[in-house]
Amino acid sequence: MHPRKVWIMNLAACDSSFSIDDLAARIRKSSNFRFNWQFYQCTGIDPESPTELRQALDAIITMPELHEFLRGSFDPMYADAFAVEPLHEHCQVVPAAGEFENILAAAAGDHLGAYSQKMRDATTGEKQRINKLFGGIGEYRAYRLTPGNIPDCAMCRDGDNHLFSTWFFGVAWDWCLIALWPQRNLLWMGCLTDTD
């Protein structure tokens, strides 16, 4: 009989490992975007396992000290109080190499979201700038949260079942992005939405 692997994950919010202030300013300036993020020191997460990243996201949602970056930026525009709910069981964290960079670059260039005058993917150069920014401290893995898509699930048919916080305002253009630097035991989570 082989011993069972014991999986222990540790997450703690930490200060920024590099500045994304310029990127954030460009995103927030374009098409009424809201954008906020948090870095975490993390151990015990297999960088090849979206399932373990989903469990890390579940921990961030469950523990107030880990999602304070959203609570602290909450604006009661649509909801009277900040609230966080568990992720729907069918939501997934999926690899997003290329897409991660495209989302951030297109948002920063005002080419993403319902209010953009000219919607388009980011150019190769724009995506490379995001890659250089996030890759400046080492090789990273990119992921994003996706809604469930089980046809006979009523919550999946709702379409917005991956919006776990009133910070997102329940609108149609929302992204939750994750970057993981395995060599540095570092995780970044960024939330992005355009609002009325």
C-alpha cells in the first residue's frame, strides 16, 4: 500500500512584487473599467493543476483577509453591501496563455468591453508588453476563471455563474485572471469589469 499524498496549501496576501500601476491606470482610463488585484505568497500548489488553482481561488473567496483587495475597493453602485458567495461547482480555472495577455492589453488599449469604441484583440506588440511586465520577475503561468457550461444545469445556463462577488456588479463583461510564478511561490489574482 502506497502512502496517500497529503496536500497542504498555504496562501497569504503580500505586497506587490512589481508595479502594475501604469497598466492599471491605462485600464481604468479606458471605457469605465474597474480593475483591482492582489499578490499572494503561496506554497503547495501544483502549477500544472488547474484543480489546485481552483481550490486556491476557493480559499481566497472563503477567507476575508484574502479578498480584502476587492472589499476595500467596493463601491455600492448596484449593491448595498459587499458580499462574496462560493463559486458555482461547475466553474473552472483554465490555462490562458496568450489570452491572459490579450485581455489585459486590449483593456489597457480601450479595445475590450461593452463601452469600447473599437473592439479588437491586442496586437502582438501590446501582448508582448504584458508578457514582459509579468515575466520580469520570472516565468509565469497564466489562467482565467470560466463559467460553468453544463447544458442541464440551470446555473450554468444563467451565464454569469462565475461572478462570485458583488464587486463584479453582475454585468456581462467580467474577467478573473490568475498568474502563478512556481519558482517564486507567488500567485497574482486580478479582477476586471466595465461598469455603468
